[in-house]
Amino acid sequence: MNASVKEEKKGSGDISLSIKGDMTIYTVNELKQSILNGLEDSTGRIELDLAQVSRIDTAGYQLLLLLDREALAENKKIVIKKPSGEVKRLFNLYKYSYE
Amino acid sequence: MGSGKFNLNDALNTFFIESREMLENMESCLLELEKDSTDAESMNALFRSVHTIKGSSGMFGLEPIERFTHIVENILDDVRNGKISVDSDFIGLQLECHDFMAQLLDLFEQNKKAVLSDEMVQKNGYLIERLNSYLGGGITAPEKEEKFESQLEENDEEEDQVVSEYWHISLRFHKDVFKNGLDPQSFINYLSEMGEIKNIISVYDEMPRAEEMNPENCYLGFEIVFDGSTDKDTLENVFEFVIDDCQLRIIPPRSSIADYVNLIDELPETPMKIGDMLKTVGSLTEIELEKALELQREMSGGEVEADRNRFIGEIMVHEKMIQKPVLDKALEKQNDIKRLEEKKKKSIRIDADKLDKLINLIGELVITGANVRQLSERTGDIELNESVSSMSRLIEDVRDSTMNLRMVQIGETFKRYERIVRDLSRERGKEIELDVNGGETELDKTLIEKISDPLMHLIRNSIDHGIDSPDDRVSRGKSRKGTIQLNAYYETGSIVIEVIDDGEGLNREKIFNKAVQSGILQADQKISDDDLFQLIFQPGFSTADQVTNISGRGVGMDVVKKNIESLRGSIIIESEKGVGTTMRIHLPLTLAIVDGFMVKVADSYYVMPLDMVTECSEISMEELAGKEGGNFMNLRGEVLPFMRLREFFQEDGEAPKRENIIVLEYARIKAGLVVDKLIGEFQTVIKPLGRLFNNLQWVSGATILGTGDVALILDVPKLVQYIQKIESATLASVEES
């Protein structure tokens, strides 16, 4: 049960965040900080790569909502890339549009 | 993290136990419905059972069970709504589904990750196909018309209805929901299986700014538009597990705008925001929303135009008032059902091992108590004796209530046979009704478990060989439908269970001939019906088509008898040709602890269960002696066979001048025992004698007295039968000579 966030600068203020592992109640605490750091580092687009998320629960989903809201407040844009099957399933359930 | 951790395995075990209970419920409801298809209570109970299994199997991720029960539930819902009519084919199919669900439960209890065998997959598909055949077809068309009509009617009644034909569900979770180990998605998921989630909006306005936001807290809510033909109760049940951790509001389809106004009032977000959400999610149209917001403003606005506001406010209240009586009635009914269920649930589960341990301890306490009593009596100290005797009384009470814990009504077991009677009589082309009496009779749990198989066999036997075919019955002047009676009641010192059929009765000649053929009887031998019928309990004894051809069912009648005897019980058969057969089982009431009656012969103490002792009296030698070789006495005009315990156990020494006789009764047979001295009532615990004495007859156990002496506990049922047997043999010879 662990998770990691890999941050990559993409130029012109864009960054990419790849989350690997679980996005669940057990990992949201550590994920929150890394994700918010990423948000701070960027000045434009944040690409969120969710291809390697093995599990996600509602706590993880809530964290994405937080990121969404904070980005909107700072006039930045979140782009979700390659959600894994698990993530897709949850997005579909909550009818969360990511494209 | 993980503060809300609970033991999943325990929960899973409870799930299996409860699901089995639900299945039992399901079966009995189905059988009730077969008798009376309009029985709404059974219908609802049936639905609830299946619904519960579905819900909890979903919670535990046992998908195959969930999927299957979901379909069954759907069908039952249609039945409940009157779209499908219940006939015997339908019940048959549901019973098959019941069996399959039981199979699934068994499978997953062994291994949570089990995979269905090919056979089960096939069965699954077959059942689903048959279930679906009830769902599809011409049934849906008229239903739509109906819906339309009712919609029109409703529209006439109330103008303020919203257009939306869907449910609106509003959820706000409490902060701790994640920490309590719950994940809202499982409930939403579950909901989505009951119908279609038309739309869902995640609400997170309550979520604090990023710095203060604790990601382990839940700040979420959902506004859901849901399409499903279900009722409010069912929807509430979806969120049953999380009900304490959330605020749930459900607005039924085509509710009045006022309901939405209430919702807007109650939700934490601003009216505008909620209004927006309701519009976005699709529950309210633009116009409806404006109307609702206006109403809401008018109601809560206050200061300006106070009079007008009050006026409208009153209208709102008034509107509610109109609905109130209807609502009250509905609530009342709901409460009634709830109360009933609560009453049913006013019990707790206890591990049988714990109970056994307690009973063992009580047993020890009883022995020790008896010791103390004897010792204190010896001291002659009156005060001490008084205290001790009140203590003994308490111990007795404790013992009784403890033993009662193990007592279970036999009705539950009886209920199970209904299914067998139903299925088997169909298979055999017979019409049979099972008539159960005395289901409230209580028996020790272990006793019930052990008697249920032999009983089942007797019932099968009655169906197979007792009850005749409908045509035969009519030609014999009986009703087409045969009856099997299942009775349970108490009798002196024993519990009686009867299986009575009104069939052909045993064929005396056939049994006799067969017995002669196989060399058990002489051709000219006289034998009582009772003894003759006992022959069918002989291993391998069969009159082929008549008595025991229980085809490959494992136990034969000999095993039935053996099982009953191993419980220290007995079975007798009464049968009259053309009228029917009665199989009567006597089981001793006695458990590990008994109220005993103690007697003394020479230097030995003997105890017999008090409830088998009917009377005792002093008796002179003259009354006992000189009855032409037989041991009989005249008990108020009745012939009472008796036996001298002194002779029987070959005690040394002389009998005292005046002996005592104890009259015992078991299974309607009376017999006397002559002993030296009566000691009196004695509470005791039966201790098994150990393997060394396994083959010891006439004694069922032993107990330790306060003096340290050992008293033997007599096996009264065996003794009584033995006395009856040898004495009736001598009686016969006396009569003949």
C-alpha cells in the first residue's frame, strides 16, 4: 500500500505529475502534499498521468476534486491523462468527465 | 489511519450465518405463498430476505451471489407490484433459485475466492433464463399504460408536481466516513445496480481550503437522479450501513415542488447553489426551479411583506396537513413492521461452545451444591441448613434457566419438512398436506439436531409408502389429498413426536409372511401388532414394494431406530389397515442435569429421573409375593408388572421387612421397582461412566454424593421396557396354563 508522485517539468510552466500506486484513504495524506507542490510549481497546465494508479477510492477521488478546485482558483488547468481501468471505473460511476 | 478497522472474517462469518437464516425465511415464505398467493406479509418478508442477501453479498464483494440474487430480487419486486402472478410453477422456480443460492453460499463459505464449477455456471444460466422469461414479453406493455393513467390521475390531484419521473437522492457524508472504513462508492455502486443513475453530481462546497483540508476526512456529498421502479424503503436500505455517517434525503418521482423547497432549506449550501445543482442534475426544470426558489424566499424571507408571507407559509403547512393523515398511516404501518422485526431480533448469538462451558460449570455447581447440602444437614445446624436450602433453590433456578438457553422450539425443524413434503409428493404424483402441531414444544438443541434426520426419513417413508395415490384414495372413499400430521408434545418425562399419515396402513400379512420367509417368525407363531411392526426396523428387512424401499437415501428404518435409541428414546408404530399409520417417538427430556429420585438397595444408591417417577409407596411382602411365578401387583385395579432391584442386581443380604415400590412410567408403559429404602429428591449431574463401562446396561451414568459415595443413575426407559417384556411373557404363559 504505497504511492509515489513523479514530477516532471515540461517547459513554459507546464508540468506533468505521474501517480503510481494507490490513491486511497491510506495514501491520500502523502499524495496531497506532493500534488499541491506540483500545483505550485506549475504556472500553466498540469498533466496528471493516472496510468499507473492501481487502486482508487472515494478519498482519492476527493483529492482530485481538491486539485481541480485549487487549480481553477489559480487559473491553472488540469489535464487528466491515461486513467487506468480502476480510475476510469470510478470516474464513470461518479460521472466525472475527464476529457 | 485504519481507526475504523473491523475484523472482516468475523463479519463474513456473520454474513453466512445470517444469509442462511434469510434463506430459511425465503423458503418458508415461498411455501406460505404457494398456499395463499395474496399473502402480502409473506411477500414482503420474502423480498426483504432476498434483498438482504443481495445487499450484504455485494458489500463483501461476493459477486456471483450478488448478481444472481439481484435478478431474483427484480422478479420478486415485479411480483410485489402485481406485474407477475404467483403460481405453483413460479414458486417451484423460486425454490430452485433458493437451492442454488444455498449452493453458492456453501461454495463461498469454503473459499471466498471460489470459482463456480461448470455445472453451477450452467445452472446459473438456466435459472437466469427462466427468471428472465418472467420479466420480458407482454407483461410490460399493459404496465406502461397503467403508469400513464396513474400519472394523469396524480396530475389532476396536484398541480405543483415536478415533471421529473425520477428519484432525487441527496447525500451528505459525515467527516469520519472514510475513517470508519466505509467507501461511498460501494453504496453508489450498489444503487446503480438497482436501476439507472441518470445523473450524479459530486458536491464538495464544504471542503476547506487546501491548507486546512484533511484528505482523510470526507467533505463530499452527492446529488443523484435515479431511475428505478422501487420504493423509498428499499432505497433507504441501500444506505443502511452508512446511515449513521451521512444525511440522506430521498424525494420520490413526481413529488411536489414543496419537497424540493424543503430540501433546499435543509442542505448546508446556499439556495442558489443547490438550485443550480438541482437544475444541472436534471431534477428540476428552469421554471420549477424559479418557482421553488421563490417559494423558498417567501417562506424564509420574513421581514418584508410579513403578512403575505405568513399567508403563503400557511398554505404550505396546510398542504402538508392534507398529506399528513396519509403519511401518519404509512408511518404507523412501517413502525409496526419495524417493531415486529425488532421483537424478532431481540436475541443475541452465542457461540455454542461458550454455552456448553457454562452448562458444564453449572453442572459442577450443582454437584458441589448437593454435597454442601448433605454435609450441612449432617451438622444439624438449623441456620446453616436454612441458608443452604435457599442457596440450593437458587442453584436450581440458575440451572433451569441455563438449561433453557439450550432449548429450541422444534417448529423451525418442522418447517423444513414442508419443502420435502411439497417436492416429494409432486415427484410421486401424490397430493399431500403437512399438518404441523406443537411447533412451540421446546427441545434441547443437540437433541433437535440429532432427531431431524430420522424424522425426515420417517416423513419420506410416509410419503413413499404411507399415503396412497389420489385415485386410489378416491376409490377407497377418502379425500384426494392425504394428510401427514407432525405433532410434538410433552408427556411424563418425555417429549413425544408423532408422524401420522392417513394412508393405507401397514400390511400385516405381508410383514408376517416376510418374517416367516426370512426365518424370524414361525408360521404358527402369535405375535402382537406392536411387536410385528417393530420388525420393519430390522436391518435388511423389507417387503419390497410395501415397507422399506427408501431408494438410495442413505438411512433405512433400522438406522432411524438406532439413532433414536442412541438418544435414549424409543419408537413405536401403530397402524390400522386403510386408516393410517402412526409413528410415535418418545425422547427423554433429561439432559446432562436431572432432578433425580434417590433410593437405596443394600449398600448401593440408585438415582432415577424424577419426572419418570409417578408414585412410590411402602409395600408389604404379602402384597408382592405369591402371584404364581409372575411379578405383578394390583395398582388400583391395574396390573402392574414389577421387578426387585435387589434380585436384579444380585445384591447380597436379606431384604428388609417392609420394602418400597416405585412406579415408573415411560412411553406410556408403567412398571414397578422394588427397593429397600426411599431417600428422596436429589438434584444431580449425569456423569458418563467412561469407556470401560460402555457396554454396561441398565445404567446411564453415575453421580457423586456428598459423602463421596457413587450413586448409579438407572436407565429407566430400558428398565421399564425390559420389565414389561419379561413380565408380559410370563403373563402370557400364566394365562395359557
